Amino acid sequence: MQAEHGDVARHDTLPKLLLNNAERWPGEVAMREKEFGIWNEFTWADYRDRVKEIALGLIALGVRRGEVVSYIGKNRPEMVWSEVAIHAVGCMSLGVYHDAMPQEVAYLVDYAEVRVVLAEDEEQVDKLLEVAENSKSIEKIVYFDPRGMRKYSDPRLVGWDELKAMAAALEAREPSRFADEVALGKAEDVAILCTTSGTTSNPKLAMLQAGPFLGHCAAYLEVDPKLPTDNYVSVLPLPWIMEQIYAVAQPLISRITVNFVEEPETMMADLREIGPTFVLLAPRVWEQIAADVRARMMDATRFKQKMFELGMKLGLQALDQKRRSWLAELILFRPLRDRLGFTFLKSAATGGAALGPETFRFFQAMGVPLRQIYGQTELAGAYTIHRPDDVDFDTVGLPFGNTELRIDQPDRNGVGEIVARTSGMFLGFYRNEEATKADVREGWMYTGDAGYIKKENGHLVVIDRVKDLATTSTGTRFSPQFIENKLKFSPFIAEAVILGHDRPYLAAIVCIRYSIVSKWAEQRSIAFTNYTSLSSRPEVYRLLREEVEKVNATLPEPQRVRKFVLLYKELDADDGELTRTRKVRRNVIADKYADIIDAIYGDTPMVHVDTVIRFQDGTTSRIQTDLVVEKLLETGAAGPAAAQAGPAERAA
């Protein structure tokens, strides 16, 4: 079946692969989209025809080769068609996260001097019109969903029907124009401007070339094969590098069918209907699923709770012995996989951030073939993965065949900066030569991540960002992310930020998982009105104290959390506290919650908060509350003995 894969050496751009697929397998289903409860199918011929219409429409709008064209919207076929159409006319695509705030959109389109943006619907059009008021570059906004658009009269707006009419007129004059444009594309063309996560500043735009990017995706398929009979459900943001691989490039190579859910909220129900053979979910989604399973058990009968506990116990014991428990399979895992839509999974992945070993073990015990991947946008996404028979919960697996990696300046434990290169490596940052020089030296990408190679199996272990590795004022070295992941395995904890760098001990800011804690509170008749009031309840503090103490019991004494507060709100990407891929922006947390952090380390039992929070719809709310600083352990200095802990101990 490998011979069925597209030849990326011959068809060295995404549009060339599309034309090849449409010619050889015109009636084969390439995509499905659920709309109004019905799964609509699009064949490779449909895919090609839609791309042709958008591509010719862009030319008719005056788009020229070498320009940057942007798209914004939820994961929809139209957004994938738009991206491939942008490449077909020799332009660079710049995907913008659908939930980006107007100022984030403005930064990207102005920086890249985007003249034309392809937008999903009215919501995105509103955002773009707001941005266009002060933008020097936006000239045209193409929208696909006409619902709600009749009230608009802005001359910059172009509807999908209007664009198709322009495309048809151009095709009538130049019948071979689309094929000619696709043929002009070359492997070395920069096809994708992919935004980096931007944990400390505005995102940079990594320039990915068509041929090398496809070659990297083909190398990925060598270690995680996919076939035309396989199904993938696309739920992660399309502009993210990994969704570029799974929803755009790999389907063009392997002809896996991509399925688009109706709404993010219907994801789990849609997963059950499709029964995918492959899924990629962010760590926070895996954590949420695990938490939801436990939450449902809270509502279950005592008998079901006992069956769950027994099944998990047997399943984890069997996992440790590298086997499967038939009894656990019978009483728990088979029905649970079916309930979650994971029955037909042949491969499942997580990446973008570390997944806690406890969550990893939970799904492995269940029989979900979950594997960790690791990579960076600049290196065309993931370049390490667990092999099916070689999964190590503490590692991110082995490199692909087209990848080289090494550890730079390792310490006595072998821990240093991860340095790597792949055949799909980026050309540099768009209009930012200084940043390129800072990160790329002699052809190697300095990732900024700390890690080491595990001697036992050669796997790569990623500990944390080099700059995020922290040391207390007493000399205890620790990884905040590692402890945060342990905390987030609790179904009651949605987010946690570990503090302690240059401080005498470790502490935490914790956000409750509202959906579960609220249910827990309702079962106990605990009164609350909203997130803020619930998180301040003494009963909730007692509950979370137990959860933190469980994690503390697994940590070396100097690395234990000695105090914590329950934040009055969830961390939010719209507030700049998280990146769009949900990584914590520690510098923002340190600045924004400086008074709370000072209270924790100032031995103050309580800190008063009087602030205003802004919701996504633009409304605001004043928050006045008192946060209790919960003390778990004596705050005597943790000695430097912990600094002697080896990397395996810290990462295990």
C-alpha cells in the first residue's frame, strides 16, 4: 500500500499532489463535513474544483505570485481549499487562529502586508472589518458563509458566489490558467508562513518550503503509516503546524479522509459517529477527556464505580507487565473506548506540550494507542515519535529517518539544550533575519528546550524550556511544567502555574476545572453563583488541598508545593495568559498576578483582589474577592540537596 502514496519528489507542491489525486481517484472521498447533523462528502474531484475556483478568483482579484494571502476560520473544508488555492497561484498562505483577537489579527496581516483575506463567516468578517479600519494593507475580504451578510455594503467584501463568478469568467477566457499556475510551482517555493507559538512575544512567521515540507511529511508517514482507508478527525487549529501536517499535507500524500466536526462542542459525539483510525489531540484535550471520564463516575452507581476502580487497577497492573487484562477489557475498557469513539483507533498522538505520565498511562491502559510526538514549527512540526512497540511514558520517542538531533552543552547528568535539523527545516523567519540568526547556527535549530537522551533506549526526554527551568533561592532546581502536568491529572484542576524561581520554596496558582468542581459542589449542596464564588469556597479549598497533597507525595521533598491559591478566573488566551496553543505565558502571569505572588511569599494569609475582567463578547465584570493563601507545608528553606537529583528523577 505504500506505493499508493503520492510521489512527493515528482509532485513537489500541495496543488500538484491534489491534481494527481483528482485525476487518478476522482470519486474517492477526500473530506467529510458535518452540517446540520448530516455528513457531507467531498471527493478528490470536488476538492480540485473548489481549489480551482478559489485560485482563479484570487487571480481575478489581482493577487500576484509571491504575495502573502491569509485565511481565518474554524476547521472547515473551505479553509483547506483556500490554503491549497493560495499555493496554487504561487502565494504564501498565512493561517490565523479563528479565535484570535482583532489586535492579534492586525499584527499578522500588517506585518505580512496581506491584501486579501479569506474568511469563514460573519464573525470573522466583523473582526477583519474592525482590523481593516486601521490596516494599510487589507483590500479585499472574501467570505464563504453568506448567513448574516446581507446587511453589509462594504466594497472590500467579496462573497463566495461572486468569487466563483469571477473565476468562471477567467476560466472562460483562459481555460488552462489554473493548470498553468500549478505547473509553475516549485519545490523550493515558500508555501506556508506558519506562526510560532509566541510564548514571550508576538509570533514569528516560519517560512516552510513546499517540497521540503512534503518530504518531511512523507518521512513522518514512514514511522506512522496511514492509508486511504483511514479516517482522521480534524479538531486542532488549522494554522498550527501539526494540523497543517495532518489535515492538509498528509491527506494529499496518503489520501486519508479528513473529517470536520460540526462544532467544537460536538467533537466527542462526532468522534463516535466517525470512529476515526487516527486522532491528534492537544494534551489539554486528553486531560479533559480523562477528567470527564472520572467526573461521569461521580454520577454513576456504586456498582459502576467499583467496576471502574477494579478495571483501572487491573488495566494499569497489566500495562506495567506489558500485557492486556481480559477482565479489565470486558468490564471497562471495551465499552469505554466505544463510548469515546476510540474503538477503531490504530494510532493516536499528542504534542505541542508535555502530557503528564499519569494521563498517558490512563489511556494506554484503556487500550488507546497513544504516542507522544515532539517538534517545532521551524522544523516542520514533529520529528520524534514513539514507535508502536516502544512507548516510554517519560520520553517523546525516537527521531524520524530524516532527522538529526543532539544535546548541546550537556551537564553532568546529560541535560542540555536540544539541537536538531530535519530535511523539512524552515528557510528562516519571514522578514526577521535577526531572529533566524539567533535560533539557527550552522544549519542546526537551537530549540530552547532542555532535554537529554535516555541511555536505556535512546529516546529523547524533554524536560522543559531552558529559560523555564527554575532554581529556588536555596539551590533547588526544578521544572515547573513537570509539576504542573502532575497537578493537571486531577479532574478538579484545569490549569496550574508553579512558582518558585529565585524564591525560597515552591508554590502554585491553581485554576479549578469549573465543569467538574461545580458538579461536585452541587452533589454536596454547596451554594455558589459563578466561577469566582465557587473557587473561594472553603470546601473547594479543602478538596484541592487533597489533590495537591497527592501530587506532593510523589515529589522529592524540596520540590513539593508548600502554598497555593485558587485563582478567581480561568487562565485565558484572550487575556494573553496562554498562547493560542494553550501554553502558559509565564512572564504575563508574573506581571499580571504580581500582587498575589507577593502575598504568597509575604506570608500573608489572604490577598484582596479588586479587578475587572473582560469577556470574549466585549462585556466586562468587576471582581472583588479575597483569595486564601493555603499553606500545606512549613516554608523552611529547601536545601540544595534536591539540586543533586538526576534528570531521570526530575523527568520521571
